[in-house]
Amino acid sequence: MTGLIVITRQVSPAINQCELTHLERQPIDLQRAQSQHQEYEEALRSLGGEVISLPPLPDLPDSVFVEDAAIVLDECAIITRPGADSRKPETESIAQVLSPHRNLFHIKPPATVDGGDVLVVDKTMFVGISSRSNQTALEQMQAILNPLGYEVRGVGVSGCLHLKSAVTQVGKQQLLVNPAWVRKDDFPGLEFVEVDPSEPYAANAVMIGDTVIYPTAFPKTRARLQEVGLKLILVDASELAKAEGAVTCCSIFLKRY
Ligand code: CIR
């Protein structure tokens, strides 16, 4: 895909101090996490993305998960206010990188939202109301985006960290979903591929054009995606999965103008 800029940030050496909500802490091998992250960046490049790989931030353990700091649309970008206090300072450098490319809006207290809770399909924005993202943020985003022609809808999420732990887009009108964590009825008019029930974390995938970047860890769900004809690039994302991060979390996409 040409004209696509992808922002990533290299893994922080402090990754072992990351936030955890639903997972037990396990040691993360920094070197392995870094090399898997490079493999992920290579997959993005192979699909035509111009990757801006930002330097690691030693004081911000979760800063590799750039997705949570901003929501980028064609018309503007919204700088978030992450739900975890340790993550609030991550937005400043992302705002600097985005400012030459988009008009920026900022989420203001007491609102909090993580980009991982935001799924945009055409002109509909689904916002997960979660432990990180609240109703006030939903209302602020409605005020910013309704005038731009977006419908912004709140969606219940339970059992996982973010909306996009439970549902991501894998085709033009097709979502990959774990129905244990979100209600399919909240996404009217869209089609679904369900994760294999033995792979609850399998619903997070990155779609670029007609290709999907997908973790190697979920062979049963992968087979379901291949059965419906989707083209996959597989990446091993197992180290950052221990930090409760998945493939969408590590990138921000923007079309170049
Ligand atoms: C956190 O708890 O904030 C990080 N350890 C993981 C964030 C993953 N981000 C995402 O799903 N968008």
C-alpha cells in the first residue's frame, strides 16, 4: 500500500515494569521482544508502509504500544488521555510526530481513553467502555467527530483489556471477534469470523489493504481466517503478549497527503 506512514516505537528497556490487568507477570526477554518487534516492522514495510520507528523511551515501560496514545483519521488526529497514570506521558512525543500531518484534538480530563479501545470501520467509530476508557471520552469524541460525519458508538467490553483485544477488522466489512468479550449485536451490518474458543486472545489482527498481519500463536483461528480466503503474514509476537499487548497495539497508521 503506497502513501501509508506507520508510526512505531522500539521496545522500552523497562518493559518488565509494564502495566498488567488480566495477566500474571512473567519475565519478558528484552532482546527477544526487540527482535520480534523488528520482525513486525519488517512485515509492515513488506506491505508498503513507510515505518517511522521512534527511539525507545527508558522511563515509559509501555511506550512500545503507540496505538494507545492517538487515534488517527483522514481528517484529524485525537491525542488520547490513557487510562493508566503511568502511560499518560506517552502522548506528548506522539503528538509531536503527528502534528505536521494532522490537525490535532486532545482528550481532556476527567476523560480517559486508550487507542486500543477504538475501532474505526468506514465512518463508524466503536469505543470500548473499559477499565481504561470512559463515557466522558466517548462524549468528547462525539463532539469532535460528529461534525466530520462520523458516528461514534459506545460498546461494552468485559473480560479483556481493550475493545481491540476482543474485535478487530480483517476485511472490508468483516470483523474477527471473540464473542465472549463483546456482543456481536453491537456491530450491526458487519460480518464476523469468530476466534476458536480455545484461543481467547486471537481476535487482534492488523489489516493493511487486503493482507492481515497475524500472530503465530493462534493456529486454530488462523485456519478459520484462511478458510474465508484472507491473506496472512504471520509474526511471532509472543514476548509482547506477556505485556498484554498484541499486534494492533504497536502501530499507528496514517495516510500521507
Ligand atoms: C497496558 O496495560 O497498558 C499495556 N501493558 C498493554 C497495552 C496494550 N495496548 C493495546 O492493546 N492497545
